[in-house]
Amino acid sequence: MMEFDRDFTLQTTSHRVRRLRELFSILLLFLPGFVAAQQQSTLDLRPSFSKRLPHSQVCGVVVCQSDIPLSGMQTILAEISQLQTDLKKYLAIPKANEKIELCLFSNEKTYLKFLEQEFPGAPTDRRALYVKKEGGPGIVLLQKTDDFEIDLRHEMTHAIIHASIHAVPIWLDEGLAKYFELKPEDRAFRNPYLSKIRFAAKFGAVPSLDRLENLEHIGEMDVREYRESWAWVHYLIHGSPQTHQLLASYLQMLAQRPNASSDKTAKSFPKLSPYLRRTINGPVADYKRHYKNWAE
Ligand SMILES: [Zn+2]
């Protein structure tokens, strides 16, 4: 808990965040989504793939299933529980009201075989995959590699967010996943993107948030777009109490959009940038100030 507080360096902001959470709590009482969250105990948390993945364990709304015993993975499974709490506690992301299936494979061979049988047509050139069919649970498929823990946190961030929020702009979805893919104690200061972003900001280079907000598909996200999305997420989380509150409010607004809407194109989302311009006097200068001053 202490590590987490230090990670977010939010001690000075905590009263604002607390006030925001309290406000959300009051609002949520009157929303249908809250009723669904309250009914979480009625969720069917039985594993769907127990024949091929016989070892299972429930962590919150996450049903972990594996082809090898989970006894050696208790630390990372505890982190998954923590990730659910982090996203809810620090970004006011509503509690998930549906289950998430996490399928872990000991090697590439069993992973690919499972994909072929359960998800024919799914891309086979990735180490991990997040699948969500309309109306069904989010499913994270993951093979054990050297980057297993980073992949797991990254994909689980997507899954946890989407279990609460129907649609999220691609830049924010990936920016949050890149932020939360590191261990809690490394997120604020030890992301490999930080030095490049800080160096660029020192010379006045600020990535265009408008350009990121107009991206439509995952295919448009390359190394640059992931890095720039992360940079804006980091600024929003750590820049000031106002930017942090704005990000939480924006996610809350996305969560309250009707589930029936299947239009996930960039133009269908309310954009964050106009709210940012209204909240912060000169967000570009404020972004530069944030990275100029950001040091452990
Ligand atoms: Zn991703």
C-alpha cells in the first residue's frame, strides 16, 4: 500500500481524489451500472475452458485458468487483484460487472493449438491476445515467455477497463495499458519511454493529442503512437490534481455512455482535449513543465 501511494505521488492530491470518488459514489448510487456492480456476487465465475486448462483460481472477477499448476504464480495473481483495485481506486473506473477469463499457457505450442481450436482466424503471431465478443466476457490468452508479466499486466489492463467501459478511444486504451504494464513501483519513474519523452519535451517537442484522438484502429498504433499515448497518460495521472481529476472524470463519462452504441470510431467519442483546454490554462506548456520537473 505504501509503495503504491509513493508510486502515484498523490499524497498532495488525495483530498481532491477522495472528494471526486465520494462524488462518484453518490452519483453511482443512482445509475443502473451501480446496480449491476452490486449484483457482482451473482456472476457465474466458473471457468469455461476447464477441459484443456484444468488449473483454475478466481481473483476478483478474473477467472484464471492454466495448463500447469498456478502455485508458482501467486505473486503475479496477487498483482492482478491489485490491478483491479488500482484502476478503480485511482482512476475511478467503475467496478467490473462481468467476468474476465484469463487463460495461461506454459508454452507456444499449447497456446497456438488452443487458438486454432477455440478462436480460429485469430492472429497467431502475438505472444498474447485479448478477445471480447459482443455481449461475452473478455478473454485474455497468454503464453509464458520472458516478458510474461508485462504482457499479463498490459492485456489485463485492457480487459479490466473493458469489463466496465464499453468503448475507450484507442490512444487512451493503449496509453493506460502501457502505463499499468509495469510493476506498481516502476510506473511513475522507470518506464523506458520516459527518458525520450523528457528529452523531447526539454526541446519543446510535445506530441499532438489531437492527432492521437483521431486514430481509429490498432493498426495505426506504431511505436511512436504507443509512446506518445503513454506520455499523455503519464501527464494526466501525475501532472497535477486537476489533470488527474480530469482523466478520472473523462473515464467516468465514457463508462456512462450507453452500451448499445456499437459505433467505436474516433469521431463517435467525446474528445478529451477540449476539456483539457478548459481545465488547464495552456496544456502544452503545462505538459512541458511536467516533464521538465519530473524526477525521483
Ligand atoms: Zn494493448
